[in-house]
Amino acid sequence: MASQEIEKIKQDIWQRYLERTKKSKELNEKAKYFMPGGDTRSIAFYTPYPFFAVEGKGCCLYDADGNEYIDFVNNMTSLIHGHAHPYVMEAIRKQMKKGITHGVPVEAQYKLAELICKRVPSVESLRFGNTGSEATMFCMRAARAFTGKEGFLKMDGGYHGGHDFVQINTMPDLATEDLPKAQATKGVPACVEKDVFLAPFNDLNTVERILKDKAKKIAAIIMEPMLGAGGGVGPKDGYLKGMRELADQYGVLLIFDEVISFRVHAGGLQAMADVKPDLTAFGKIIGGGLPIGAFGGRKEIMEMFDPNKPDSITHSGTFSGNAVTMAAGYANLEIYHQKEVDRINTLGKRLTEGFSRIFEKVGIQGGTRGIGSLAGIAFTDKVLNDSRDVVLSMIPSFELMQYLHLEMLNRGVFFLHRGMFTVSTPMTEIEIDKAIAVFEASLELLKPFAVEIQNQ
């Protein structure tokens, strides 16, 4: 009887989604003729098909069928000011009248670089690219050149973009009880595995164990100071300072990937933790909604990219530092000062506390995680310390989360289907409280499904 009830709930959610997104379905079918799966970003896909957006305004998205959604995805955390912010759009319009990209330096490049350097004490100089993947790639290239070593230590399950040397264990090793075993993503050459060493996030003992044995081969530790793409898990007290101390003790560089976490403080999570990495990768919010990446750090390391120097490292890109992105990025950060950071971090806290309260009220095991304006939910009340914990918590409730995602879409709230919510500056307590109310109604509907899973 219970199974029949659950199937009826699932079918109802599914059918209501199909009914309200008919035009998106048509567009998806057309798109699949020309793009595998009908889209061009794996992370944006969910079943039965994603809705197609036609407009974004403030903290809302509007789809091809005219449905409105409060947007807690914000283009995978990159739209700190939501959609089409007037101040940023005006900066873009002004620059576009003068040209998009020029093939030579423009003043806007060093102005944005100066702004970032002033906010982030560890960054003495930096260079711009087009993606966060580029940023981490060039951090790693700089570390190899500076140290003369080729290996890297990364966190098991950590994500740093699409280039080969970080496409190792983007999903954590769930089988090995000792040190995580390196496993390249499909299509990445297996030879990459020999130069990548793995440790769980929040585990200083394992990091030291690896460095004691392999430091002579390791150029740098590359890590997010919180697991952004890997589940929103924050660092334990003393963890980041411990990583800095171990890097110094064993003669390796420390690279922070702040592509996602830069939003939680005007100076990044490193400023919040009072830790200075040697190199930092940036992206997402520093581009004002346009494609961007940046990498920077200690001047003695970054000077290797100076073309005036013999044997300098080549770094180029057709659209790197283009004038429109530089103008948008400067405007974006100019109005994202610490007071505004604190305001949306407070909204993020309101959101996570509200979700926790609803889990308890409805009577379903669940918990929240995240820092500041980054929040996540999981159908477990266990403390999640690393990406393995996150994935193990997701496996039993994968289908449940899928239907929660669809039902909240049916009720006008859009979040990342793996359980991640991102707060943007156009949001107020009104949008936060609506999301909490929608979460409660959706969870109440799905309670029989959740109870069945959690009783297994």
C-alpha cells in the first residue's frame, strides 16, 4: 500500500512538471538533434529535461512556458547580483559602444586586477583568463615551473575544472579503506594518475602522511578552502592553517581554488580563515556574469609569466582580459563590498536554519551545510566532513532529491539538483522565507517516500 502511495506521489510530481514545461520539452527535443542531450553543460542537465530560460531579471528566471522561478542556482554561483543588474549592465553597455575586445592591453584590466589585489592580501599580482578551469590549470603550471616538481596533492572528490590533471577523483573513492586510489575521468589519460596524490578533505593526518613520503615529487597542494562543487562542506577549525603549516614544513606550494568560495568574504574564504596561500584561482563572480578566470599570488611566482623575462611561461587566450568582461567584473565587485557580503551571508544563514527547522518539523532526517551565501541540504543528520561523506549520504536519497527538486520547481523555486542553494544580492527575507515555505510543502508531500527510504 505504501509503495502504491509513493508511486502516485512521484507520478503526480512528474506529470505536473511535464504539463507546466511543454515548450521546454519541445525545445529540448529540437536541441537534441544538434547537441548531445540537448544542452552543452553536464551540470545543467536533470531528468526528465531542464526547463529552457528566456529571461533573467533580478533573482528570478522565466522559462519558455512563462513560469517564474526564484533562482537559487545563479548560473552555478556566478551571478552574485542575480540577473541583469542595472549597474553592471550599464558598465557593459558603455564598454560595448567602444568595442568588445581589442587585442592589446586596456586600462580596465589593471583596474580590476588592482581591485582584487587590494582585497586579497596573498595576491600581489594576477593574470586573467576565460574560465575557472584555466585559472587552476595555470596555477598548477606555475607551481611546476617554480618548484621544478610535477606532482600534486588534491582532495579526494575535489573539483577544479575540466583539464586533465584535475580530472582525477572528481568523485571520491568509496571503495578503498586506506589512501584514496587515483582514478581518471573517462577520456583522461591514465598516465596522469601517477602524478596526483589524494587525501580526504578535513584530514591533516593523511596530508602529512603523504607529504612525508612524497614531498620531493609534489609541487603543490591544490584545494578549495571549502568543498564547493564537492558538497558545500566547510573546513574544520584549524584545518586551513594546518594545511599552510604542512605546505611550509614540507616545501610545497599551497594553491587555493576560490572560484566558488570567493563570494563568502570580500577577501575570499582565505581572508575569513586568515590563511595566505601561495597562489589563488578565481572565476565566477569576478566577471560580472561574463566568462572569466584569474590566477594570482606571490610576485616571485607570478613574475615567471612576465614576457620581458627570458624563458617566461607563455599564457595567452583570444578573449583573455577582453574589455567588456573587465568592465563588467569591476562594476560587479565595486558594489559587492563587505557590507553587502555580510547581508547575503545573513540571508544564507536564515535559509539553512529554516531548512533545518523544517526537517525537524516534518519529522524527516536531514541536515544543512555551507558557509555564508552558499547552502546545501542532505537527507541525513550525520556530520559531513568530506566529499565521501557527501556522496554516501546522497546515494540512498538520490531519487528522493530528484523529486524534491522537481516539486520545488513546480512551486517556483529553482535550486541545483544535488541540493545546493546560492543566495544573490537581489534577494530579501521575502524570497528566503518563500523558499523555506516551498521546501516545507514539498517535503510534506514527499514524506512517505522519505520515511520509506530512511527506514530501510
